Amino acid sequence: MNVSVDVLVALPIVLPLLAGALSLVFWRSHAAQRMLGVFGSLGLLVVSVLLLFATWDHGHLVMEMGDWPAPFGIVLVSDMLAAIMVVLTGIIGLATAVYSLSGVSVRHERYGYYPLFHLLLAGVNGAFLTGDIFNLYVWFEVMLVASFALLILGGERAQMEGAIKYVTLNLLSSALFLSAIGLLYGLTGTLNMADIAVKLAEVEDTGLVTVIAMLFMVAFGIKAAAFPFFFWLPASYHTPKVAVSALFAGLLTKVGVYALFRVFTLIFNHDVGYTHEILLWIAMLTMLTGVLGAAAQFEFRRILSFHIVSQIGYMILGLALFTPLAIVGGVFYIMHHIIVKANLFLISGLTYQLKGSHELKQLGGLYRSNPMLAVFFMVPALSLAGLPPLSGFFAKFIIIRAGIEAEAWLAVAVALVVGLLTLYSMVKIWNEVFWKAQPEGVAHAQPASGPLIWMWLPIIGLALMTVMIGLYGQPIFEMAERSAEQLLDTSGYIEAVLGAGYVEALQESRR
Amino acid sequence: MAFVVGGLYAAAIYMMLRRSIVKLVIGLVLLSNAANLLIFTASGLTRGAPPLINAGDVLPPGISADPLAQALILTAIVIGFGVLAFAVVLIHRAFEVVGVDDMDKMKDTDT
Amino acid sequence: MNMQSLILRTAGHFLLPLLLLFSLFLLFRGHNEPGGGFIAGLVAAAAVVLYLFSMDIDAARRVLRVDPRSLLGSGMLLAVLSGVPGIFRGQPFFTAQWWEITVPGLGMVKLSSVLLFDIGVYLVVIGAVLTIMLTLAEAED
């Protein structure tokens, strides 16, 4: 019995797979599936926190699957960024699992909500942890198939329409991703990301490398819902059950962002002036279009969906500036955003349970009837807009400061304006949903039956987390800083995966 | 091969730009096949023996085909098959619910 | 869905056990030679689908006896668990473990965690294909 610490890298993928398989076996028992949902994601959270600590101590954790040595076998790699993302997945997984206890009906459970839920978590974690680019594609597909099925659970008309757009654009992006992998393999003859990074540095045909980089940018840009590929997101995210929306909003686009971070720091870091300039423009336009789209909306979840788009812009801005501080800001922003956005979606679900509508025009008077909910809405909403002392303030502050240091004045201006417009949208929701009186003449939907305690718990938990990140941001900042260091200094990653001396040996053999 | 791949991509995109959803799915199928063939072409076409290594040797005898590209394509085909099955079920259900085979009529969730 | 073809009906009855046996053969052949869980699972699923075409859905469900989703789940469980033994020896996940057992009458048999994984894949493929096919067939009715 000598279990090595590297096992921790595989556990965040294995646990949800096991939980998903078990909930398929207990297909008939909804109680067992619910238990598996909560305890499976709780276990995932515990394992991922352990992984985070282990990664903090060791720098990189690498596991060669099946003992096949890199670069031939598939490796799982955990650096700080991946570990942070896995922890966030655990948090959101637990929050939605608890929320689902009263937020997902038996009818949805019968269509296989819980197995798909676990499969989605496994796919997301796999995408974060893999060190092999084709394996990344496989995990993307695992995640996508699970998300497709979750999206159409229930089978309403709006869901079908949203799903067709979602499926089409995501499959298109997968095909582009696959083509890019094929070209990259043709160019370098390897699939291991660290090995690709080493070998791509020696490729002379830089034009082709840039073409491949652009293919990756488009493929991941679609997944991350960046400008101009974001149309699928507001068309589909408000259609499924709220628990599913929250899960998607928290995690799915962030996998695209993570992939952008990974690929454009590790692999395509040779022609920064060209690729990252394009990323900068994408980031600015994404921020602007997202927030302007949100300003025009009057449906709770559509506003939030458009805000996902605009927030993605901030993260890509962090990557595009490509200074250490900017990357720190990007990572910090991802952490803040996942928690806040999932929480806002959960709140929209609770509002729906209380008032029976997602339309702002038909809502109102919630402050009078539920002051607590109003308070817990204010926390993530103001955090999203970036008011101190909440988490969003520091996230925006770091990025804007990095922008000033990099003298990207236009980007800074855009980021500030977008922050103001975000505040406008949030105040709009606040006024319409909580402050104004219940509109006359609207049929008052009967408050849903059943205990709502399971809906309150994750909302309160996530809101507290937002405040904590704001008040005690130092450890979070240090984690983000460490991950940015690792992202910018790729030699640590390459050495951890391929072993020390691999690069020298390769250069030696070329002579 | 390069021309075949290019033709497939072109046909796929043409099909996807049509209004009919069935043709959209056909376009997606063509696109994934085009990507598979692209991997096949990009990884180098060799007329080689299966890469089986004799007991005790380190390298396979003679020229052999690259097994990794084949493994990639096989995986991609399997995934493509699964996704295709899902897409067919989806358009079937969507047709039942919405009642039209026309993207232009599916604007309810747009803004 | 119900095709009234006497030939198909009669053949379906005979072919089902034959094809299932063949799929098992393919599964174990995959241990050392071409074959394996994936293709075997497809053959087995094809057998049931053939039965489904020649009879009807209820008959196919009856001949299956278990819900295909349970097959999917237990297969996945088996496949994932087959990776676990390696970690207790301090090796990475999914490292193949081999056990050599002497069975009276058969001689020495090599068992491995790879075989477990293959059986898992076999069940997953059957479960997944049949879930899709049965859903589609039910939607037709």
C-alpha cells in the first residue's frame, strides 16, 4: 500500500465517472441518485481541495496514465491553474447538486438528470487536467454530449430551438478543433502539449503555425462564447432548468477560456504580437457587445446570459495583455466570475419558484416579501459590477491596473465603461424584481410547493464565498499569482511532463 | 487527398448554410468526416505494414504505417457517431415539437 | 415498426444466440488478437437490434431482461474500477495488472485488469447503442 500523491490528479475525473455510473445502476431509485449527486460532488470538492494543496506544495503534479511514458502516453497534469479550476468545478458541482434537491423535478430525474450531471463534471475536470491535446478534444466531447442532453431535458419548444443552435455551433467548433489538431500533429508529430510546445519552437514555417493558432482561437472562441461567435449562448442558456443553466453558466464557457489560456500561453507563445493583438480586439468587442445586449433585455436569465459574454471579455483581456499582472487578473477573474454567475442563476431560479416568472415586467415586490433574498442578490450583483469590497472589484482592479501598466488605454476605457453598464443592468434587475411594487393585473403565480431550503443553502454559501474573496483576497491572489507564474514560464510545465533534460536531449539528437 | 478534403469542407459548409435542419445535420456529418480525412492526410500517407513489433525488437521491421493517426481517427469516428446519433434524435424531437424543418422559423429564442 | 416477415422472424430467433456467442468470442479474442470489447459490444447490440426489427419493442425488452441503462452504468463502473488496482501498488492510474492463475483442466490462464476494462467497454457499448435504438423505436410508435 504505497499510494503516490499523483493519484490525486486522476481522482477528480474518476469520482464523478463512478458516481455517474452508480446513478445509472440505481436508475429506478431517485433517492439514491440524489444522495449520489450530493455526496459525489461533495467528495469531488474534497478531492479537488486536496489536489490544490498538493499542487501548491509540489508545483506540478503529473500522472502518466497506464504507466506509458510521456510524450507517448496520455498524461494528466495539474498545475495551479488547472487545480484552481477543478476546485471551482467542485464548488459549483456541490452547489447545483444541493440546489437540484428541490430545483429539479422527478420528471427530469427520470430523463437521466443525475448521470448526465456527473458525466458533465467528469468531462469538465478531464478538460482541465489533461496534458494531451487530443485527450482535451475527447473531454470536450464528453462534456458537450452531456450538456446537449441536459439542455433538452424536458423537451419544450424553446429548449429544442436553443439546442439546435447550441449543438450546431459547438459541433462546428469541435470540427475546427479536430482539424487544427490534425494539422498540428502533421507539423510536429506529437500530441503531448508540452512536447508540442518544445517542437513547435523549432518549426520554421511560422505562417502555418499562425494558421493553426487562428484555428484554435476560433474553435475555443466559439466554446468560450467570445465575439463574434457568441450568438448561441444567449439563445440557449435561458431555456433549460435553472440548475442546468447555473451549471453551464459557471463552467462550460470557462472551459473554453481555460483552453485559450492553456494553448496561448504554453503552445502559441512565439508570435505574441500577432495572435494576442487579435485576442485583445476580441476581448474588447466581446465585453462591449455582451453588455449592450444585456442592456436591451428584460428577461432575468437572458440578461445574465449576455453578461456571461461580456465577462468572458475581461478574462480574454487578461490573457491578451500577456503581462504577469494581467494573467493574474484573468485567473482571479475566472475564479470570481464562476462563483458569482452561478449564484445569480440560482437566485433567478429561486425568484421563479417564488413568483412564477422570469420576465422582469411581471416581477416585483420581492424586497417587501423576501428581504433576505434581496440582500443575497445584491452581493453577487454588485460583485459582478465590480463594487468594493466584493470579489469583482479586485478582479476588475487587477486587470485594469495591468492594462494601465501595459498602456493599453483603449482596453482600459472599454473595461471601465463596461463595468458601469454592468452596474446599470444589475440595478435594472434590482429595481424591477425587488424594489418596484408587484405589478397589477398580472396573474400571481402560486408559490411553488415543497421545501425551498435546499435552494437557499447554495445561494447563501456562494454569496458568503463572494464576500470572503473580497475581504480576504490575499490567499486567492497568491494562488492566481502562482498560476500566472507557471503559465508564463512554460519550462516548469515542460520539465514536469517530459522530465528534466528532455529538451537538451532533443536538441542534441538533432545535431 | 487534399482536394477531397477541401471539397468535403466546402460541401459541408454549403449544406450548413441551407435553411433545412436535416441538411444542417448532413453538413455536420460531412464536416466531421472532412476533419478525419484531414488528420489522415496531414499525418502523412505511407503505404506501410501494420506497425507490429517482433518479440525482442525495439523498432518495427521495414516501413510501417503511423498507428497514432489511425487511433485518433477511430476515436474521432466513434465520438462523431455518438454525436450524430444524438443530433438525429434531436432534430426528430425538434420536428415533432416545432413542426417545421426550417431554421428561419426557429427564432423564438433569438433576441 | 413490426415487420411481418416470416423469414426475418425465424432467422431472428436463431441468430440472436449465435450472434451473442460470437460477440463473446470476439470479446475474449481481443485479449491477444484483433477483436475486443468495442466491436464485440457492437455485434451484441446488433443482435438485439435485429431481434427488435423482427419482433417488436416489448419482445426486445423482454429478451434483454435488464434496462440497457443499467448495462451502461455497470459497464462504466467496471471500466473505471479496472484502473484502480494499479494505484495501490504505487503505480499510476490504469496501469495494467496481470495475474496468472492455474485453473485445473485449462492450464495456466492469464487474467488482467485490461480484460475487466474490455468487459466494461463491451457492456457500455451494448447499453449505449440499445438505449439509443430503443428510444428511437419508441418514438416511432
